[in-house]
Amino acid sequence: IMSEEGLSPREATAKSMDQITSALIGIGLVLSAVFGPMVFFPGSTGVIYRQFSVTVISSMLLSVLVALILTPVLCASLLKPVSAGHESSDSAIFFLRPFFRWFNHTFSWARNLYVKLVGSILAKRLRYLFLFLLIVGAMGYLFNRMPTSYLPNEDQGILFVQATLPTGSTLEQTEKVMNKIRDHFLIKEKDGVDSFMSISGFSFSGQGQNTALGFIKLRAWDLRQRPDLKVEAIAGRAMGAFSQIKEAMVFAFPPPAVLELGNATGFDFQLQDRGGLGHEKLIAARNQLLGMAAQDPRLIRVRPNGMEDVPEYHIDVDWDKAGALGLSITSINNTIAAAFGSAYVNDFIQAGRVKRVFVQADAPYRMLPKDLKKLYVRNNIGRMVPFASFASGHWAIGSPKLERFNAFPSINIWGEPAPGHSSGEAMQAMEELVAKLPQGIGYDWTGLSYQERMAGTQAPLLYAFSIFVIFLCLAALYESWPIPIAILICLPLGIIGGVIASSMRGMSNDVYFQIGLLTTMGLTTKNAILIVQFARARVDEGAKLIDATLEAARLRLRPIIMTSLAFGFGILPLALASGAGSGAQRAIGTGVLGGVVTSTFLVILYAPLFYVMIYKLIGKHRKRVKKNNGIDQSTSGEQSHE
């Protein structure tokens, strides 16, 4: 404005703020409206949404305040007066002036070419409208084809190993297997592994002498720059080596992205007996499901996360005979518990400290089932009754622990998607396999898988509500229908860039991708507001619709390009991130960077077109209504004067 009209810095600042103030307020409201609904979403997904929404809203509102208050003051105070026709390159350092002159000449040529292209688009509206419909169709097709997941996998610098030996294996056998696992990581994977620790007798599946759990700490991320030293590569090689261990079933897996929502990456599946078929039928269904999963190319490392059935000795008490002998249920249970387990009976003082006394049968007398015959139970008259007189026993096979999920008998199954597939595809594969099981067998999801299902159902509501709030904010700000509609129609032009960029990098539709899409929606509306708002202001001043739109496109091209370049280069490090937390950073950065590209180059072409078309459909009618209202008011005023 200073170089074109010769105004002073103060006058040019005042005029520019008159033109841009409403656009700044609109951009701030729109971006706040995009992220505002995310604050109210429940669950673990809502926690992630709130972290981003509060940060973006607060920073956006602060930046708008700075642009409205501090920036005009700085411009009026720091800028030096220039004469009309002054070229900005003349004020640069002498050896940079040729470059800036070339840049300004090139940009002016590109801007004139852009204005001609916009004029051609406005003259051939139906052709470009058809092209827009093709873009929207392509966006919907690509979006629906994107694999789904909850969160991207992260290299957190740790790895888990779970070993399960056959039922009845001893602790010594388990330790021998863990030594083989330790040697593999500390010798064969020494370039990527820092330390190894194991616990025998305990694992995520339960407790027992035949179970063990190992924790592998990897080296720092800056020491594992090679792809073969990433956590997934190390786990893949470990699975190949552990498949040669015949005496145990060993799985190596990284932790999930959110440790509080599970113990392993992949899916967390609950196979349920909803028809009351019994434990044996449930085990048979589990084995059938694992067999089908092993043949499905979308699934790998599908395994039960529980204890296998073990031999159990059942004691059958003849309660009628026990009652006739004067024995109570409590006395029978206490006798068995004290003899084969232990019972707290008293305290005693030793060396000034209170210690407890536990009663238990000596080891040689509680080793075998026949030792039950050596027990006696005191009846209600004080006599000792032999255990064999009212009870007997038999061997059976059963589960060592009671597993239920949502009140149904269940079996927990873990698994992971095969390379090239997402967790959403793996979950879909499991659901298809469960449909082939006998009637009465159902399923449910837990942990990260449950959150993924919840996030998938919440995403459409999130997008729809955000668009609705954007529309209300713009309609209230501009008191106009054409402007909000013309701006919202541009949203697919930004979304398609995020979808294409994420698809090209093999990423899935997860929570961070959804946050990136919402950011892209805000950037798209920002670019559209800069053009449409200025065109509307020129139309209100009396300019013709086409002329006002072309002038808006010409004047707003530079700020749109500058802000998009600044935002794009700011988000580029996220798209190229590596190391801790890089999965989430790449998911957000890739989607937003692709959206910035298309929201810049497509919106500057289609925002003028949509404004002209919507204005001709709605704007003329509103203008006619306003004129009629003005005539009616003037007429009524004349009548009242008479």
C-alpha cells in the first residue's frame, strides 16, 4: 500500500487493518471452532484430542491478538516512508538487489498468469465444477481405502519377550530357555541391544514355573540410525531365531504406543463363550481360530495370552455323609487349606519383634493325593473323623485361572498385523474368522483395540460437528450465507492432499492423522477466507462481482503463498522426524504437509469460483431483499410524515 499509493506508514497500517481485521478474526474463530469440539470427547482418545485442541486454540487466539494489536504498532513505528512506485528490491543490500528484482519480476509474471487462469475458470465454470466433483470423488475413494489403526507404532527403545513352556515344565527348564534368549540378544544383537533382564515364573499370561518374561533395553536412538537396528527389525530377527526353540513357545514384541492401554503392540482380542457351551468348547474354538489365523496373510504372531489347561486333582465331598458325621463345611475347608496350604493361627515375640505363626503339614505329607487319607477333621462333638470316610478324589484337566470378560468366560488372544497391513485390517480379519466359529462363540475388543474401535466411530461425528461450528462462526461473523458456504465447499481441496501424502508413505488413518486433517481443514478455510472476504468487501463497495473477485485473487495471492510456505516449512521437520516419538510426529506432519500443498494451489483457484457461483445463487436474492426492505421503510416513513 505504501509503494502503490504513497501513504505514510501510519496511514498504510490503518488502511491495511481495515481490510484484514475481519479476515484475521474469522481465521482465529475458524481454527478455534475446528479444534473446539475435540475438548469434549471422552475416553483415552479424548485425552489426546484435548492436548492438541487446548494448545492450538490458545496459541491461535494469542497470535490473532498479536496480529491485531502488536503488529500494527510495529509497522507504524518501524517502517520507513517510501515514495509512490517504490520497489522493495531497492531497499535491499546492494549484492542482493538483482535477486530480489528477479524474484519480484517472476512473482508478478506468475501472479498475472494466475489472475488470467482464474478469469478463465470463472468463464468456464461448469467444466471446472465437474473437475472439482472428480477431486471430491477421488478424495472419498482414497480415504475409504486407507487402512485404519489407533496410534502409529513407536520405537520406545524397549522390547518384550514372553516364553511359555509345556504344562508341567520345571523352573530349571524355563531358565534354560531364557538363557538361550539372553545369548541371542546380548551376542547376536549386541549392536542394538544394551541390556537384558528376565523374570521366570511370571509373564503377562499368568504365573507358573513354565512361564517367563524378558525385558530388553535397546541402545540410544542416535546409536541405532540404521534400519536394521530399529525395534521392529530386531523383533523380526528374534522371532526367526526363537522359532528354532522346540521346547518353548517364544514371542518377541515391542510395547504398545500407550503402555497404560496394553502390554503388546497389535490387537488385543477376547474370545468369549456367550452361549454357555463350556470350557472344552471354548478351547476347541480357540484352537480353530488360531489355526485359521496362522493361514491368514494379514496376521502374524497370533497367540493366546493365557495359561494352558493343567492336570487338576478334584476332591469330591459327600455332604450328606459329612453332615451325618457332624462335620461342617467350614471345618472341612479349613483342614484342607491348612494342610496343603497354610493357616495363620497366632503371634509370638522374638527379639522384641512380633512374628506370625502359620500351621502347615510337613512337606513329605502334602506331596501326593493319597496324603489326603492321612487327614482328620474334628466334628461337632470333638471327635476326629478320617477324611477318607466322607470324601474321594479324581484327576481332571482344567484352566489354572478363571478368565472372564464382561461376565462371559473368555480367552485373551494377542496378535499383530502382517507387514504392509494395519491394525484395523488385522482386526477386520479376526472378526471375519470368528464368524466361521460355532454358534455361541463371540468376541470383544479390549485395550488399544477397543480404543481404536471407539475412535473410528467418533471420527465422523468429530468432522461433522467441526464443520457445523465453522459454518455458524462464519455466518455470525459476516452475517452472510454465501461466504460460509463458499468457504466450506473448499474443504475437500485440502483434505485430499493429506490423504494422498499419508497414503503415499504407507500410513494409516489413526488418531494423529485425524488431528492432522482437522488442522488441514483450518488451513483450507484460512486461504479461502483471505480471498472471499476481500471479494465480498469490494462487492459491498459497489464493484462488479467478477472484477472484485479477480482483484481479491490478485491481492491475496502473496499473503496466501507466504503463510503457506511458512507453515509448510514449519511442519516439515515433523514429517521427516526420527527417534523417540517419531511415529506420531510423522503421522501429523505428513498429513498436514500434504494438506498445505493442495489447500494452497487448489483453493486459490476454486475459492473465487465458488464465491461467484454461490453469490449468484444466494447473494443476489439477499441484495434484492435488502433493497425492498429499504423501499418499504422509506415509503412508510413518507406516509407517517404525511
